[in-house]
Amino acid sequence: MAYAQEIAVIIILMILKGAFEVLKEGVFSLLDAADAKLTEKINRLVCAEPGITHIKRLTVRKSGSVYFANIVLSIAEPNTDKAHQKIDRIVEHLHRKISNLESVTIHYEPDHPPYKMTVELLTDDKKTLSKRFGSVPWLRVVKTQTNGNIITDEIIANPAISADKGRAFRLAAWLISQHADTVTMGTTELDENIKALFETLNIEFSQKTTSTST
């Protein structure tokens, strides 16, 4: 009889344990669902802010009845002060919309460097604006702060010059990767596809008849 009672107790404990596991899993599923909805809401509110181009990471942590959010995002604002003001507005907006959001930490990376980059295509004398694009020998690269101060002003070799073919598109790709804002060269015919690409990416492209760079 004692042996049977022990077996019964073990069976009851196993049933209780199984029920507990099921209950725990259900509770956690509900919590996860709630956190997912909150994360989705935060993502939607942040992306609605003009100038936010990409959320790289968004984590939401719960402590008691309140939530803590940590966000890493990209912002299309080269001016540091304006970028900070935009971040402050996002934080305030999130607190207004989500009452149990205790704290929001936002780290941002600018989509564009905090300077303007102009590139002039130069001939062999490193002074005259070139009428060639892909096979241009030299580039004058000037980086200027938003207040007009020049950060760097250097002449570099065309990084696409050694390519056997496709030098024009290789140079265009390099200019895009370097976040060039303005590209200037001598007056000549240029592939319309490259012009369209620059226009789409808001890269100012100009051709001048002047014999020397400015």
C-alpha cells in the first residue's frame, strides 16, 4: 500500500510539473507577443520621423511593469546639432505615445558625413578640368565643413584608371561610395546613365568651359 501511495504521489507531481510547464510557456508566449507588439509600435513611431532612414537595432526589455528601449538608427542629417534635436523629439514622442516606456536610449549614425565633398576631374597638369570621365588621370577632392572651413584639399589618382574596361562606371561607383556631393568636369558628352544615377542620388553634376579648376 505504501508503495502504491508513493507511485501516486510521483504521478501527481509529474502532472503538476507538466501543467506548470504548459502554464509557464503560455505566460511567456503572451509576454513575448506583448513585447513584439510594443517593439513593432516603437519601430513604426520612429520610422515616421522625417530623416530616419534605417533602424539598425531595436531591443525592448521589460522590468516589472515598465519597458526600456535601446535603438540604433541611421539619420539623414549631417548637422550634429540638428541630428541631436531630431533624436530628442523622437524620445519625447515615444514617451507621449507609450506611457509605460520608462527609458529610451538612442544611438545614431549619420547617413552622410558631417562635411560636403566636392570632386573636380583634372587633366595631367592637375589644373585643367578634364573632358574625360572614366579615363581622367587626376581628381581634386575637397572636403568642407558646414561652416565653410576646408577640412582637406588634395589631388589623388583616379582609382578606376587601371581597370581594363568599365572605368566610367567604376569611377561613378567610387564617387558614390565616398559620398561625393558635387562632381565637376570639362564640357563633353557623358553617358546618360551616369548622369541619371547622379541625379537619383542627389549628386550635383556640373560641366564648365573654364580651362582651369577653381
